[in-house]
Amino acid sequence: MPEITVIHLVLLALTAVIGVIAGWALRGRRSLQEKAAINAGWQEQIGTQRIEHDRLVSQNKSLMDQISQFQASSQDAKNRARELSAAAQTAYARRDELQREIKDIRSNLEVVVSQRDQLQTKFATHDDGKSAIRQKDEKIFQLSRELENWQNRLPPLIERYKIRNEEAEQLEADLARARLRIEALEKGSDENPTRIEPVRNPEALTDGRDASNDPSDGTNDYASASAAEDSHDKTLRDNLKKIKGVGPAIEKTLNEMGIFRFQQIADMSEYDIDRVAQRLKGFHSRIYRENWIGQARELNDRKRSV
């Protein structure tokens, strides 16, 4: 066995030191590679989150634009409703004034006719001379002229009253349509609130799917509101008093709310029933108890079969 000398020990020590240095260098290189891979992964994840954040910002901006348009449309509808309400009140006042004028004219006509009949009776029963006859004839002639004057004045007033009445009814119908439009817009706003929250976990938010800017189901509210606006212009109004429990006053209130036909009552939802019950105090249970919806459906089916 060869003898181990100091040289051998030094060589072994150098070999061990070189091995340690080589291992440390290899470990450092591998650590750098791992750090570079981790850094690249983080950069990729940050880029993905940044793209997702930009997409969500764009989507939120689009939603805010839609909300602004909706608010502007709602404000326009409210302004139109106020204008129609003022015009309707003016038309009602003018119609009432014409009714009073016609009533006064008819009273005057009745008085003139009564005076003429009295004079004709006196003329037939009493003959007091030619002067009296001439006076009576002149009086009758004057009364006849006055009667003709009133008769000539009456038709234009009646025609003006009819025109004003038609204008008032048209304004009332426009006001009812505007109210339906406002209620449909407010209902759509309540049912589709938009809530914007900060994104904390984009992967959990998207779940691997792309966002969509397609219109929501809330557009059906606009379609239903447009259909309600033209509902009572397409067909004649139904006699709502045929429904048990609906009298003239209730029918008038329903017409003011834009309800004119059996089909509208047959299609009433819980929201519509609550709205009618708020206008007709204490009628919520009565609507169900008297089965207005069932009666309206039966009357509507009967009308269609005729």
C-alpha cells in the first residue's frame, strides 16, 4: 500500500475545494434560471391582468354611457308628461267654459220659445184691434229674429265644444301613454341596477370566458311600453263596467291610468295590480276577490268570438 503523503492530502483538498466551487457555481446558475423563469411567469400574469383590467374599464365606460342615455330618455319622458298634463288641464277648462255657454244659450232659447208661445196664445184668444195686433206681430217678429239669431249661434258653439272635447280626449290619451312610458322606464331602472366593484381576482371573474356587450333583457321593457302606448289607439275602448265590481268612477280612474280594454286587465301582472291598488285605495284584495282578471279574460274571449 502506497504511503499517503502531504502532497496527496493537498491534492485531495484541492479536488474537494474545486468540487465545492463547481457545485456552488452550478447551483447559482440553476437559481438564476429559476428566478428568470419565475420573473417571466409574473410578467406574463401581470400583462394578462392588465389586459383584463383595460377590458373591464372599457366595459364599465360603455355601461355608464348606457345609464346616461337611459336617464336622459327618462327625463325627456317626464318633461313630455308634464307638458301633456298642462295642456290637458287647459283643454278641460275650455271645455267646461263651452259647456256653460251652451247651457246658457239653451236656457235663453227656452225662455224665448216660451215667450213666443205665450204671445201666439194671446194672439189667438184676444183680438184687441189692429194696433195691438201689429204690436204683437212686431213682438213676435222680433222674438223670431232673436230665436233665429240664437239658433245660428248655437251650431258653431256646439262644433267648437266637440272639437275641444276631442282635443281633451286626445291629450288625455297622450298623457296616459306618457305615464306608461315613464313607469316602464322606472321599472327597467329598478330591475337592472348596475354595480361596479374593483377586480380582485380576474381569473375567478371571467372563469375562462370572454365578456359580451350584447344588450340585456331589459330591452323587453321598452318593447312592452311601446306596445302599451298604442294599445287603446288600435281598437275601440271596451266597456269596463261589464266587469263585476267596476263602476263608472273606477272605469274613469282606469282610463286615466291608460287601461281601456279587457285585454289589458287580463294581462295585468303583480306590479300592475299593485299600481292600480295604490290608485284605488283598499282595492288590492278586492281585485283578487272579485276576480277582475278572470272576468276580463272571459269578456275578451267572448268579444273575439262575436
